[in-house]
Amino acid sequence: MAIVTISRGTYSGAKTIAEQLAGELGYPCVSQENIFSAAKDFGVPESEINAALIKPPSILRLSSGKRTAILNVIRAALLKLSHDGNLVYHGFAGHLLLGGVFHVLRIRVIASMEYRIEAAMRRHGATREQAVARIRRRDKQSVYWSRYLYGVDWQDPSLYDIVLNIERIRIDDAVQTLLQMTGLESFTPDEATRQAFDDLLLESMVWAELHLNPETQSADVRVEAKNGRVIITGSAGSEHVVRAIPDVARRVKGVGNVTCEVGVGSHWYW
């Protein structure tokens, strides 16, 4: 069945939909917070991921490698949390992280500002003014980040397969609608889409291994995988690092042939 990603504004009710849908499908339900926690397995403390995603993009542009690092760490964590390519993810831009996987059901859940304000007030015991400020701050951060990391506006409806307004459809009905959609042929994985998922997973795991290894973690590299064949490009600070990269990459399960096209040049640090 499909991988399901649910993008939502804060306090839109998508978390409930995701949890119920995951329960019906028997899939793991993964949130943005789960990904931040899983990032620790890739050598990046959860606190650093959280801090990085709060800083304005204009500040992060000062570090040329940070954009690539953030994308790769989050993607690797998301893929690692999936079981056999099956998951329901709710949070920020999951469908963009999985852009190379085609059996992804891309959902956006929307609600009116008034609905969201009332939800925030109930959850946090906040005043109306506090709730409005919280929602606007989070929305602004999401818009900044989608444009900075992916060059798109995550609110664009063309990025989704379906948009659900939960003020017009009951939660239970929304879940049943999505449950039926996951069984459609359009979202059923075939050999090609399974391979695309496996390739993306292998790319992420190789990048993570290179990032974790003290010999290669300073290299600014990009990884491409196809049926177990891995091509690594980019730059490193010395010939020693360049020579180490293929050996480190081959330690990842599933890696076959490794082509290293990394040259000596600039390097970066997280």
C-alpha cells in the first residue's frame, strides 16, 4: 500500500486523522518530533536539529553545507522509521522529502483560523492573543523553510493529491476516504516504485555513514544510488578523505559497486 504523508498547519486536526489512519492500516505513525529524536542516530543531537529549524533561513545561508545536512539527516531519519516502506507521516513537508518515491499519497489538511485558534487555546490554556501569535509564528517558519529547503510554497494545492477541510468533513469520514485511496492502483507500489524507495533509502544510509565517520564527516558530498550501485560526488579537504570515502560507503548494507567522483577542494563542518 501507499506511503501516506499529511501536511498541515498547526492545530488543524491532522494529528488525529494520521493516528486513526495508521491504526486502520497497521502502519507506524510518524511525527516531526519522532524524526527529530531519530536524528540522534545519525550523529546530530536532537537539540541541534530543533535549533537549526528555528533559526531564520537567512542565517543558515551563511553555512553552505547546512542545507544539505539538514535535508539528509531528516530524510534518513524518516526512512529509517518506516517499516517495509509503509508509514503515515504527519508534519512538515514529508511529501517533499520523499520526492523520488512515487507511491506516496500526499494529503493536506486545512482548517479555518478560528478553528485553529480555539484548538490552540484548549491545548495550551492560552489566551486568544497568545494562540494567534503562536499559530502565525509557526506558519511563518513553515513558509520560510519550504522555500529555503525546496524552493516551493508548501501551501500550494498542486503539491497534493487531496486537500481535506475538516470543517466540511468529519474526522471519521476523512479517515475512511483516505483508507480507500491508499488501495487505489495509483498509489500501489510496483517494482519500479519499490526500487525508487530502496534507492532513496540507500542514498540516505550511505550519506549518514559518511557523516558519522570521523575520517569522512567533513566532506561535502552528494550520494546517488541505483540498484545497489552508488555514485558519490562533491569535494573533500584532502586526498586522504577522498580515498576513505569508498571504503566507508561499502560498509552500508546493500551497497554494491561504489564510484567515487569526489575531488579535493573545500570542506565543511556541521
